[in-house]
Amino acid sequence: MPELRRDPIIGRWVIITKERGKVKKDFEQISEMDTSEGCPFCSGKENLTPPEILSFREPGTRKDEKGWWVRVIPNKFPVLRVEGNINRRGEGMFDYMDGIGAHEVIIETPKHDADFSDLDIKQAEEVIWAYRDRILDLKKDIRFEYILIFKNHGADAGASLSHPHSQIIAMPTIPVRVKQEIDGSRNYYEYKERCIFCDIIREETEANTRIVSENEDFICITPFASRFPFETWIMPKIHSSIFEDLSKHEVTNLALILRDINGRMNKTLEKPPYNFIIHNSPCRTGKIPYYHWHIEIMPRLTKVAGFEWGTGFYINPTPPEEAAKFLREID
Amino acid sequence: MPELRRDPIIGRWVIITKERGKVKKDFEQISEMDTSEGCPFCSGKENLTPPEILSFREPGTRKDEKGWWVRVIPNKFPVLRVEGNINRRGEGMFDYMDGIGAHEVIIETPKHDADFSDLDIKQAEEVIWAYRDRILDLKKDIRFEYILIFKNHGADAGASLSHPHSQIIAMPTIPVRVKQEIDGSRNYYEYKERCIFCDIIREETEANTRIVSENEDFICITPFASRFPFETWIMPKIHSSIFEDLSKHEVTNLALILRDINGRMNKTLEKPPYNFIIHNSPCRTGKIPYYHWHIEIMPRLTKVAGFEWGTGFYINPTPPEEAAKFLREID
């Protein structure tokens, strides 16, 4: 059972999985990415994965067989386990919880070599519907406080398989990064009585120097204080704190803008490795006026080193205004 | 001039250096590390660096020539610049400062291929004296709020040169990671009237499961909530909030334990890339009872990916008790 441990000084939780390597060679990266031949996420290889949790598939085809276009499975190497209780406890000055949670993989397409920008719009929408279905289902489990959807694309971004997939982790505590955002947004709201994300959208629209792309429902910007070169954020234009409240119309427009941004990034940066995260409200938070769900996309072009670990500062060599210009002008 | 920008939501500062690449190839890692032939940090190559700020050298030898055993120079590619004023300002909802600071390199030995564990004890002590001298000097500049000493060793830890060196960055604001530690420690002190680091040392000494090494003045542990496999912390046993208050005796013992830990890590993990940071009190904080300076050493064996960026959580596959056992038993 993995264990969550709380740093006694700053309160940050760490997941100790207890299952992997101890000496250097155990940590060595599997550098050759899988080929379609041996890929467990390809169509026809369903027997190589744990039984599916959800799939969108052709009528008449059977679970864990061919015929699906989106497939959700448990992660074979979960960082948190679904069985058991949280079992919060202390030992002297130290705090533990059991590593309870869910860890699933969303296979975004049966095609091995596609990136999100290669999907047709219907397929891209289906990925978002799968995200939504899984969030709604996982939210029923009252042990979970937060559900994160994220994506590691490319070995340098931490992916171990190249077949397009995202991941979901449901966890028993609200992560510190999200808590900081919610606290910051709440403080701003208390002072201004306006959502800070809505204000950012308004200010960015006026300045028009960091907008990459937009459609009726969504805007994509390079944030003012971008941590990474070519970091982009996608936000719904109309205030919404809950991802799974997406209307059908918004699902289409989110699929369109995600595909568009992924394509621009792949063209400008020659298919970089990247991470993608959805920041949503915590599970038990109802609709709130001060938090605004959004997607953060971070190409992995620079290394994080001692200075960043020591300070929490980031060093970004590319001003977001320039990144936005590059991304905007490519077509 | 680099620019500091404040994230309006969570208040984190980012340094936008504005000087480096825009397209993918500009970010590509220089994978071949320098050889001693072309290394600007080697003895006899002093003309390849900016003029030295400090050196410990043989009597009769001249500045920027051979004869030194520790040499401090300005970083040729500084992330912050020393000239000018901080110039804090706002633009709409966004906050800026000019990127004022100092960025120096401490060349730890004239020998190209040594790691810290290869230094003789006198040489190791001299590196610490150089750290101390530079901190004392930089603290005179009232524009600086914080001085960080850190080290990136190995390309995967962000080093661009392999010759043993550390870096110093003086900056105009207290970094968020340090602020979190100080706030956490102050809260604990207000509640318990004891330093949390002193309590950790006491608890670790009793439990004796996470101690790697100790001497009269210092203890090295794998912290309870280690973020990374084989992460270690070195702390002075007697409470001290200020690194530069080190006595001569303590400098010797710090050199000894640093050399010891570096050697154990290199043996156990076959010379891993690593980052090393000194967490000291901010420049204008006098002696305080609740904060305790310390060194954090982080071998870079795992990749940080979407989950970590999205949550601020860390996933560590090696329990610190096991890491401590491995490091302790090697000799």
C-alpha cells in the first residue's frame, strides 16, 4: 500500500510508493518508447491491460475487445490504490495517510501515432466526454477530495508509452498547488468581488498581446507570469468553477481549441514533449464565484534545477508575449 | 534587463530573462559536457571568464591568473543583473520588478574531474569559507532580500559545465519555498515554543531509522517526507538560523559531513546527477529561534511530470528509511 506523508515544516504531502528501485540502475529511463507492435494501448491488444472501466465502442462489440474509440482502464502501476480506508494517523511529530485513490488511463484513440491535433473533431470531443464521465463517477466516492486529469506526452515529459493517453488520479486530499490557487482566488474575490480569472480574461482581451487563439466559448493565452517557455492556459470565457458542467456546445469548442493549440505547439516547437493538466474545483466544492477551472499546457523545453528547487521561482527565457506571437502567427 | 513577474493568482514570482531561444532547437541541451581542454573553470583558463570577484590563491600570484584553489566569478549568463534599481511597478492587475540581483559561480577546485568527495579536507573547508565570504559581502547590498547558494551537478541536474562549481544568486525578494518553510516553522514555534528542525533532529535521533551520518556538529538524515529518492538533509545539531555564523570548528565538520554524504551518494547511486541547496535565513532577518539553516541534497533519479506540476505533490518510489539504510551501510 502506498503511503502519504506530510512534510512537518511546510505541510506538503508526498506519496511514497515503496515499490520501485533502490539503486541507480533501477531508475534508468526506458528510453526506447514502445512501438505499435507491442503497445498495450493499441486496438487488438486489450488483453494486455487490466479490464476496462469505460469505453465508447461500436454497438455489438464486447468489453475488452476491439471496436472502441475511447477506452478507460486502471493504471497497471497505480500511485494510489482504490481499496481500503484513508487511515489518517500520527507517529510522534509525523503524519501519515494510506495511499487511497484511483489511478486510471484514458486511451484517447486506437491509433498509435496520433497526437491530439491529429484527431477528427468527433474523436477529440469523445475524449472530453470520457474525462467528464470519469470525473462524475469518481466523485461518487466520498473518500476522494480531488480529481486531477493530466497528460504526459513524450519521454522527456515523463511518458512511458507513446500511444496518446491521459491519466486521472483521484486523491484523498486537496493538493497544495490547487489550494494555493483557490486561496489566492478567494482573497482576490473578497477584496474585489470579482473572479480573478474573469479579470485576467478581460485584461488579456483588452491588451491583446498574450492571446494565442479563441472561439465562442474558450480563450487560450500565454499567462503573464509563465513559468515555462510557450506555456499556455485555456479558460472558459463565461465563468465556471466546475469542469463537468460543460455544455455540449462547450465540449465541441473545447475540443476545437485544444486541437488548435496542440497543432500550433507541434508546428512551432517541432512536436515538443509536454504536460497538460486540468485544474478543476475540489470534489466537495459546489459552484463557486471565485474559482474558474482551466487547462495548463507546459511544453518541456527547459530543465528545472537547483535554483528552482531551492526557491520555487522559475526562470523562463521566453517572454509570453513573444511565445504568443509565434503561436498565433503559425498556421 | 531580466524582469520579475508575479503570478496574480498565487503570488509566485517568475524571472523572464528575455535572452534565450524561441524555437525548439534553441532549447536543445548541449549534451556533450565540456572537456578539461576547453573548460573555462580550469586553472590556466582564467582569461575565458569574467574577472574574478574573490579567490583564495598562493601568495605572490595575481588576480585572474593561475595559483588559486577556490575562485569566484560573475556568471557569464546571469539570470539577474547587478546594475540598477528594483523598480517595483504595476500595469493593470499585473506586478513587475526589474531583475536586479547577483549571480556568481564558485569554482570549487582547479581540478576538472573532482567531485566534492574527492577534495582533501582543507580544500573542502575552503569552499565553505568562500560561500561564507560571498554571503557576508552580498548582504551589504540592501537591495537583496535573499541569497541562495546551490549546485547543479551533472547535465540531468541542469549543469552546463562538469567542472565542480556552485552558484550564488542574490535576489530582491524572499522566494516562496523559503517563505513557506519560515512560515511553517514560525507557526510551529508559536504553538510549541520549540524550533521544528530541533524537534526533527531529536525525533530522528531517537527513532534512528533515517540517520545517514553524523558528527559532533552536524547530522544528515533522509527526511520523513522525502520528495525524491535518496534526498538527504544536513542540519547543524545546535540551533542556528544563520549559515554565516559557522564557527571554524563547524566549518571543518560541515566539510567532513558534506564530503562523506557526497561519497556515500556517489557509491550507492554510481555518481548520480544531483542538486544541492543551502536554505539560510533571509538577509534582513536577525538570529531567530524558529528557523534553522540546512542543506538539501537531491539526486535526480526520477522525472517530475504532469501530476507533480498539477498538484505540487511528489511521488517517491524509495522510502527514506530504505535510502538511509543503503547510504549508511556503504563505506
